[in-house]
Amino acid sequence: MLKTLWQVDFYKPPQPQNNPTWILLICKPSGELIHEATCPQAEAGVSWLVQQLQAIGEAPDIVRVFRPETYNLMDLATQQLGWTLEATRHAPALKEICRSRGLTADLIQSPPQALPDALWGEQWRFAAIVAQDIVSVFRDRPIPIVNIPSEFDPIQAGVASTTPIPGIIIYGGRQSMQLAQWLVEQQPHGVNYIPTEPGQSGGLVLETGLIDRWILATFEDAEVAQAALNYSERRTASLGIHFLLIQPDDSGMTDTGFWLLQGIN
């Protein structure tokens, strides 16, 4: 059964201090605008927000927000209404509406933090699986933690069936399950290659939550840097769709956690 999804933004854009106004935008993933309203600073709060949501006359299965300040208010509002709230960077339709109205949709990201030492695995590598196989392969495996959002299915997104879907495999050893559980809490959004010196060095940054970033790996090796560039180019060809796989070791016999991601704004 298909779920009804709303993407919601409610915040105060930069403006003169003498008459600040908050803007509420609600749309469907298709980009259809459901509701739009504004209110002065004095009225902006949970009560006003609940009234606006109730006035729409229907209830969604899931409400998604991408802005931290929106999440704080929507968390209280949806609790009153008994609705399910999700924080996610993946709200392309809503972000496009914001940009069309001259509103910023690009948030200031946190500086990358070091991954806790107790979580880091023994080694990692780049990998790729063709688009037509990636969902079926991991959906049917007995993996303790699996996150495969239907909207990230590359075939449904229009990616050619033979296109390689790039990914990162981390061999976690004894920390494998601990790392996977930490990732569940952090809500992975994507893994980006950040070159330091193109073709020579760089690193991988794990994007989580709404604005958090973690240093997943760094390297000063031309061969690894070339592999990282290939990974990045494949991500572009696959419309940003990529994966993160946690395994205890490189035997290929056991998987701990799998995330299908789409690192786009």
C-alpha cells in the first residue's frame, strides 16, 4: 500500500527585523503544492502550525522536513496530531519550490567530525553493483539492518539497468554491529569523495542527519584517489544513487547492514 507523504517547510527567511514573517510550504513528492501560508513572528508557533495542518482536511502517513528549525516545531505539532515525522535531506520537490520563491534550501553543514575510534572498522573499499541487481540482491539477504527506500530504487528512478551503482564496503570486524547500529541512529544521507590534491589524495565524508558530517576515511595514494574519482563519476551517472555496506570481513558470507542512498540536494 502506497503511503501518503508530505514535505513541509516552516521557517523565517532573512528579512527586516521590524516585521519578520514565517512561511509555511507543504507539498507532495510530485511537487504538487498542497498548502501555503504566512504568519507574523508573534504567531509563529506550534498552535498556529497545528491549526494550519488541520485545515488541510486530510492526514498524511509521513511528514518529512529538511530544515532543523522546522523539525523542532513540527516535532511538537505532529505529536499533538499523532502523525509520523521524519527528518531527511531528501526533499527535492520542496527544495525546488523553495528555490523558485527565492528561499534558501542549502543549509550550512557542520564541520566534519572524526568518526569515533571505537566504531571504525578494520578496512574499507570501493565497490559497484549494476542497477538491475542491487535491490533484489540485498532485499532478499538475511541482513540484520537494511534500509532500501523505494524512491532510491535506481530502476524506478530511471537509471539504465546496466549502470554501475557505486558504493563503499566497510569491514567492521568485531565492531561491525556496533558501527551499523550507530549508523541507524545517525541516519546516513550519503558518502562524498572530497579531493585534497586531485589524483593524489583526499577523503570520504559521511553525511548524516540534516547537517552532520563525519570523516570516514582519508588517503594519500594515487591509486585510491583514482578509484575515488571513479566512484564519484559513477555517482553522477547513477543520479546520486549509491550504497553503504557493513560486513564483518571480506569473506562475503555475512552482511551486517546495508543502506541504499541518494546523495543529492
